[in-house]
Amino acid sequence: MATEDKADVMHAESKGLGGDHDVALDIIGTGDLNVAIDPAEERRLVRKIDWRVMPFICITYLVTYLDKATIGYAAVFNLQTDLNLVGTQYSWLGSIFYFGYLVVGTTLTGHCNLWRPLF
């Protein structure tokens, strides 16, 4: 059977099985990764991913910017002398955000791999 015919059959079979059928697992299981994708479906999928992922990325960048800007302005207004920071303590203030980001990011990624998405 040709690759395009096989992809059409798998696509047709997957539509009738409801939301619990995992088409990606079927494709990986067959070893045939050269499956034709309908351009309209691909555009819808990319748009859906963009609308769900991009807000989180933008919020993360906003929080990162606010954190760095606030610490920068605080340094200008004598944060180091007011808090009696010596040596590299001021540098560690900028790193604290990223340690939290690392812990929360890896934890959430692990939970997303364990639980099924709601959408």
C-alpha cells in the first residue's frame, strides 16, 4: 500500500473512533513517519497551539523583565547599602528568580507528562 493511501486510511479510521484514540501513537507504532498532513488541519493545529502557549510565554517574559528591571532600579536607589549586601549577595538576588523558575518549570513539565490535558 502506498504511503499516501496508508495515511488516508489511518486518518479515516481515526475520525470514527472518538476523542480517546491516539493517532500519533499509531503513526509511531507503524514506524512510518512520512504521513501526509492536510494543510487546513495543520493550520488549525498551529493556531490552537499558538493561542494556548503564547500567552504563557509572554507572561513569563513579562515577569522576567519586571524582576530584572526592579532589581536594577533598586541598585540605583541604594539597595546594596540599605540591606547591607556585601560581595556577591547582590548578584545572587538576580539568580533567585531563575532558581524558582527552574524548579517550577521542571515540576510542571513532569505533571503535564503524567496527567492528560483537559482540552
